Amino acid sequence: MSLADRVSGLIERHAGHVPEMAARLARVGLAAGSRLDDQQLARVPLLHKSALRELQAAAPPWGGMLAAGCRPSACFMSPGGIVEPLVPRMVERLARLLGQAGFGARHCVLNGFSYHVTPAGLLFHEALVEAGCSVLPAGPQNTALQAEYAHALGADAFVGIASHLKILFDQQPALQIRLAMAGAEPHVAALRARLLADHAVRCFDMYGFAEAGVIAVSCPEAGNLHLEDEALAEVVDPSTGSPLEASAAGELVVSFDNPGFPLLRFATGDLVEIDAAACPCGRRGVLRVLGRTGESVRVKGMLLHASQLRQFLGRTGLDACTVVVTREADRDRIAVSVRPGGAASPGGVASPEVDRPHTPLDTASVAAAFRESCRLGADRIDVDPGLAVDSCTFEDRRRS
């Protein structure tokens, strides 16, 4: 069955019950029960993740994306102020993927994902319980205490980010963890290999996003990511939205049948390649995640959005900021450079946008405001009066 046929089936099942989907089809003259060919599929407007906040503000709280009568089991707010639901299909799918990776009734699993506001912690907790595991609900903080906790309770498996697991082993080399599923962190292939060599940990990679849950897990044979069959994937030009040829790098667009919360041509903001060649495991199609396409960067297991940086500026009265992400000793590092309010321009003239007298910057308060706005800790705060007023920029200097 072609991609267009499968997306047509999704539309037939859901568009009559999901206002946002019906409205988007109507904008290009397609009815809720339309059967699409390839050209008509390409006409369906993309729904960009970056547009969700505005969509939800216009039709709170869900932007018309939930089916009539759907009541999520939990609700979250992702970075950037986007409201996210947790629906049963996400938990069921992840439980199945965890089972395929070897997680089961014999395992006691340390859950290193955050339970605070964002979806991953509770999603994994519920899926691990459904897979038969016992769960230690740890989150990402207090690693010394976590290492003691995991050792005392006999944790033998882990979910979270790989650099967190390495820190736990640094704290307590006697940990019995030998199985892990770790994602939400780029450039960690070497770290996974080291966890295997140093601690005999089989660490599965994964890929997902809040609106669909986990939709790809690596195979044990080659460590390659494979999209779930339910994920109806396209790769498009990030600038034009036009479909690209097989194996070309572009933005991942997914249509997905999550009952109650289906997705139609959802543009993830992730830059990917999907290699159609056969994998040693026998499956075709290898997903390679290359980075982000829009105003965000994935760091320390979280998405950091430009909207959060603008909130940070508003909270502090600073004129501008730039965030540089590097990777040192297998950990993401965040350096934040800021332009104080009223700082002189490079030519020596005070900024016309603000006319406040310059006072020494309280870097502790700036660091606290950054954590409050961005849900991430800055490793360094620098002052740079030469930043352009009102600029909020990222620079990712990490390498595989």
C-alpha cells in the first residue's frame, strides 16, 4: 500500500473528529473523507511543531488537535510553552518496543527522564510498568544519591540519556546496570560503545517526539534506528516543504495514527536521512537524525527553543543573548553570552533601545533566570556588549 493510500486511511478515520485536521484539509479544497494520490498528499499543508503554541493559543488548550471526547491520561508542557497530551497508544507502543529490546519482568529500571512538566519521565514509567518492570523514578538530578539508590535497590537497567548513565557509573562503578535505552541526546555513538566496553551495557538508541512518543528504536544487530511501521514518514525540503528523493537529507514529516491524537503531515523540526538500503538485521530503512532545522537545539536531553531565550531576556532585562553548546568529557556544556541592558554598542554609543545606567551584571541571578526560563543549567555566563540588540541565537559546536 502506498504512503498516500495509508495517509488517506488515516484521514478517513480521524478528520471528521479532529477540528484542526479538517480545517487544514479544507484550506486546500480536500474533504475529510478524501482519498489522496501523491500529488494531493503533497498539497496538504504541513503542521509545523513551531506553530503549535500559536495554534493552541487560538483554540486552547489543544489547538483542535484532539479528537472529540478524547481525555488524555496526563497533560504536559514542553519547552516553548507547547501543551502535550499522553494517550494510551504512546504507552502501548513504547512497552512493545521496550519488550523487543529485552526489558521485562526480571528488570529493576532506573528512570532518568524528568517527571517534571515534560512527557518522557511518565511515558517511560507507564510503559516500563506495562512491560512488567519495576521502576525507580529518579529523574535527571542528584546523581550521587541516584547511584547509591540504584546500587542499594539492585537496578539492572536504565532509561534516560547516555551521559547520565556514564555519570552514574563514575559515581558507583559497582552498579549492576547492563541494559539501557537512551536517547534525546545527539553525538553519543562513542559513549554507547564505551558503556558496552567498560560496563557491558547494551544501550539501545531511540528516537521520538512529544506529539507521537517513541517511534524508532535501534536494532540489536547493527545499532541502526528503524522507524515503526505505524510512522508514515516523508522527508521534505525544510525551506519549501517539497518532498525529497529517497536518502536525501531534509526535515522529517510524520503522519501517525495515535487514536485520540492523530497527526497529519506533522513537521518535526528534525533534520534526517532515511537510507532505504537493507540493514544487517533484515529491515529496510535506516533513520539517521542529523540535527534540528528551526529555532531550537537539543541539549542535555531537552529541546531549547528561541522562545525560551526571549522569555529569559524579558525576565532579566538583558538586551541579547547567544547560547553555544559544546561537548566535553561526554557531557553537553552550555555557555551563555549576554548583552546587558543599556550596554554600549561596538562603536561606543549606548543602545537607543534602553537608556539605563550600566551596573555590574549579577551572573548568579542571570544563571537562575536562565534555568527558570529554559529548564536547563548554564555551565558558564559571559558578558558580550557586542551582541546585536534583541538577538537570540544558538551555536552548536558538538561533533560526533
